Amino acid sequence: MAGTDCPIFYLTPGRSLHQELVVLVEAGLSPLEAIKTATLNPAKYFDMEYN
């Protein structure tokens, strides 16, 4: 799951998530798979309703 935890003070929430998604695509995920790591997959993990 992608996330915006910012344990380092110079990481900006939101922007660091975008950078994380880029890295996931560079690592071999499709853009859709990368987006799912920050949206659909967490919803499934927490057993939340999603569309």
C-alpha cells in the first residue's frame, strides 16, 4: 500500500505520495496498478466499501 507517512521532516505529504507512485511505475507496476496501491488496495485491506 502506498502512503504518505512522513518520518523525515523535509518530505511533504501529498507530494511524497506522487513521488512514491512514480517510483512504483519505474519498478514495473502499470500506472493503474500504482494508483490502486493508494486507493483500492487500502480500501480492500480495511474492508471498506469502495467503487
